[in-house]
Amino acid sequence: MATKTGFITGTGFYALPGATEVRPQEVVTPFGNVYVELASMENQEVVFIPRHGKRHTISPREINFRGNLWAMKELGVERILATSVSGSLVAAWGPGTLVLVDQFLNFTDGRAETFYPMNGRLAHVDVTDPYCRTLHEQLAASAEKLQISLKSGATYVCMNGPRFETRAEVEMVRRLGGHLLGQTNYPECVLARELAICYVTVGIVSNFAAGMQLTVTATEVIENIRKYGDTVGNLFAALVRDYPEHGDCACRHALDQAEL
């Protein structure tokens, strides 16, 4: 039986590339109602959530991360492919670069970042490696087959937003080892782990971060992102087609020994 796949996308991706038979649905969760789209991709049913809403009206810090992930779980999703539009801190990674994220640094505050305690239980979930290694390997293989350049080894730095960062903030996180700078991937990746859902994100470089170019504008970000929608869509569709079954992996055992 095919593994049910979910997609969560951010800036510039308000429809799921390659999806057909799209059916909007509202999912009731303990954290509020969540808008999702059920669709078909490569003859499989998939679930899609645009983080910022269909018209980009939801601020990064106002995203209902817990509701989104809970809805995915309720709909039977076992693996999530996400996008993280990012500013680059690496001179060799210019706009249009696609990067598999390996680690994160969190500089947000005020976000609901855990499901616990839940049902009277508290769990301490291991996020030593916060992104699914199986999905990393599968995406890398699919990218190679499609001759899509996909970098790896990135540390994603998450800021609150919605403003862009100062030159000093960018220099700080660069010195700490950051490679990509964004506003949405945390706590999404951690919440997926708390629900034992396999999760991976592809960083899409939209611009160089502040200090590496004169100014950063929202217009520039969206114009750059629009150029890469088809490439990302082809990559995600290839994974669904090439790996219809995900199999067992460490993510699915995240809660096995998480309670004291």
C-alpha cells in the first residue's frame, strides 16, 4: 500500500505543482480548523497545506503549526515534503539554489512549539537529526535522476519575521554556522517528529541575506521563487512516483523511548 504523502509549502507556492483532482477540505483539530487540499499526484492521494494561506495573509509567527501538523496526522499522512524559502548566507548558493536542510538554529519566540503535555503525558523527543534521513536519500536520488542540482548539508536559521533581518543579525547567525535564513521551518519540523511523521524540507534560495546584497525586498523574493515552482514540483512528483512506499525508519519510532 502506498505511503500517504503531505506537502507544506511557503512563499510563492499557493497551489501544489503537478496536482490534479484538487478538493478543498476543512479539518477540525484541537488547535482550530485547518484548510487543506486533497489531490492526486502520480495516481496517489496527497494532502497539501499552503502555510501562509492561499493569498499569503498569514504571518510566519501566526501560522497554526500545531493545527497543520495535526490535520496531516488525522488524514493519515506518514511523510511530509516541505519547502523553506530562504535567504542565503553562502556566497556559492545564489537565488535558485535548492538545498536539503540538515539542521536548524531557532531564534523565534512566542510560538506554540510542542504538543506536550498531551493526554496527561510528557515526552522529550530526540531531534539530534531533525529531518528524515530516508527522505533525504530519496530526494537526492530523485534529483540525480532528473538532473536537478540539489545541495545538502545546510543549517537553517529560523527568525520570527515578518520583517527581514538586520546586517548584524545575519552576521551573528553566519558566525554560528548558519547557511540559510528563513522564518517558518521551526517548529514545523519538530512537531512532525512529535507525531512520528517523516519530514524533510527543501530550502529554496530566493535572495542573499542582508549584508550580502544592498537591500532585500519582498518583490525580489517572490519574483525569484516563481521561476522555480516547476522544478520543485517535478522533484516532489518524482519522489512520490519512485518511492510509493516509505518503509520503516527512525522517525516512526520517535516516541518509543521519549517518556521518562
